[in-house]
Amino acid sequence: MMSVTSIARNKVLPFLRKSTKMQSTASLSSLVKLEEKQGYAVVSMQKTPVNSLSLEMIQALSQSLIELEKNKCKGIILTSACPGIFSAGLDIREMYQPTDDRLNQFWSSLQTLWLQLYGSKMATVALINGHAPAGGCLLAMCCDSRIMLNGKSKIGLNETKLGIVAPSWFKDTFVNTIGVRQSERALQLGSLFSPEEALKIGLVDKLVPDMETATAVAEAELKEFLQIPGMARYLSKMKIREAAIKDLSETREADLNQFVNFAKTDAVQKGLGLYLQSLAKKN
Ligand SMILES: CCCCC/C=C\C/C=C\CC/C=C/CC(=O)SCCNC(=O)CCNC(=O)[C@H](O)C(C)(C)COP(=O)(O)OP(=O)(O)OC[C@H]1O[C@@H](n2cnc3c(N)ncnc32)[C@H](O)[C@@H]1OP(=O)(O)O
């Protein structure tokens, strides 16, 4: 007879059967630092300067989650070692003038990472210690709780500002976090929120004034989640998330084709080129 655990796993984790070509652990460890603490781990993204999510970075995060779950880790704090930046989101250079093979691997790896983190059995807290636009915001929203450092940083799904569209599973994650009306408005406008605004709409759960407080608050938050019986906590989380997870699990190929076709259109390529130029001009 199947246990509750295996039923849950079969129901929401079918993506784990699909393997993507992974880099060796050694070559990925320079991008993500894992610090094991008592009963949990701190996962620090350390791809300078802005933790952009390149193919290698996405795979490094995926690999870290696989290893932590294999080691029966119960919870993580996801944060950044890059000053002032949580993550600048997807590496725009991966989408600009790409080769077909790399673009396919890039998107497929991102799908896998989302399925892993959004559907993780571990308790997950994002310590957002800097900017978190687009894919950076997505990573944070995959966690169970978000603690953000107060200050000048911004968080949100700003895709439309780049002339691109957040895919359905980004939208689903957003809606599950802040609700339909706020998502509809913010997705269209590509809104980036200050920490205070993000707190007000429920995009983050707590603000902290400095890093020392941030670490203590993130640890306390994680411990609160870990005090709940693990299976009850996980299955409750899945009640909210499983429809979105099932949807992407069943439509990965179509979602990949839609992304690749969309990303390669002249309009998108032109928009991404101009956006990259505008980032470079800043410096
Ligand atoms: C029709 C139906 C369609 C259905 C839909 C189908 C498919 C969907 C298709 C597409 C969806 C794709 C989804 C994308 C989500 C994303 O994540 S897109 C990325 C969005 N990210 C951003 O807009 C952030 C851009 N960066 C910044 O705003 C700033 O860099 C910062 C994060 C606020 C930090 O500022 P700071 O001043 O500290 O640093 P710099 O700006 O000087 O940057 C340093 C350095 O890093 C480079 N860089 C920054 N961000 C990125 C990035 N995201 N990717 C790659 N490179 C980045 C920047 O260019 C600088 O480089 P340098 O000049 O060489 O030093």
C-alpha cells in the first residue's frame, strides 16, 4: 500500500522523473554556497555581480536542492551573498541572440527549478537582502515566507517593461501570493515595489532594518515552520500550489515551445537588445 508520503510525491512531483543535463557539483559550487546549520541550511547565491539566473546558476540552485533533500535537510533560508542584490532575475544574455540548444536547456532547467522549489517538502524562507526583479521575485515567491531588508531595493515582476510576458506559471505564483486583482494590475504595469509597498500587498511577510536582524528573523521564521509536523505542513502548502505545479508538469513541452518561439521573435530580440544596452549605459 502507498504511504501518504508516496501518494503526495506521485501527485505533485512527477517532474523529478524528467532529468536535465546537469553540470558537475564542483563546477556549480562556486555559484551557490551551502552552509549546514542545526536542522536546516543557508543557501546563498553568489554569482557576482547580480546573481543573474544563467543556465549554470539555475542548475547550481537545482543541484543544491537535490543534495539538501537527499541529506534529509528539513528547511532552507535562501539568500544572496551579493551586496544589495537578491537576484536580478533571468540572465537576459541567455535570451538575447541565443543558440536553440542553449535556449531550450535554459528554459527547461528553469521549469525544473521552479517545480522543485515551489513544490519542495522543505520549509523555505527567502531572506531578500536586495533587489529582486522578475525571476528574482519568482525565486522568493517560491518560498514559504519572505523576509525583506528595508531600504531602496525593489521587488516585483517587471517583465512587461522589457517587452516580454511573464509565463502562466510566473503568473500563478504571483496570484497565489498576492491575489488576482493586485497581480492583474502589477503584471500589466510591470510594477516594481519598495519593501514597504511589498509588505502592504503581501508580496513579502516581514521587513527588517539590517542584516543582523534579518538573519535572526529569518531563522526564527524558519523554526516556526519547522515546528509544524512536516507532512501536514507540506500537504497544506500543496493545497494552494498543486494546481499550478500540475499544470506546468503536464504542459512543459508546450510551455518550452511557446517560450522559445516568443523569445526568438524580432520584437522581443530588439527589446532585449535595447534593455541590455540601457543596463550597460548606466555604468
Ligand atoms: C505571446 C505569448 C507569450 C507567452 C509567454 C511565453 C514565454 C515567456 C517569455 C519570456 C519570459 C521571460 C521571463 C523573464 C523573467 C526575467 O527574469 S527577465 C530579467 C529581468 N531583470 C531585470 O529587469 C533586472 C535588470 N537589472 C537591474 O535592474 C539592475 O542591474 C539591478 C538588479 C537593479 C542592479 O543594479 P546595479 O546598479 O547594482 O547593477 P548594474 O545595473 O550596474 O548591473 C551590473 C551588471 O550586471 C548586468 N545585469 C544586470 N541585470 C542583469 C540580468 N538580468 N541579466 C544579465 N545581466 C544583468 C548589468 O548589465 C551590468 O553588467 P556590466 O555593465 O557588464 O557590468
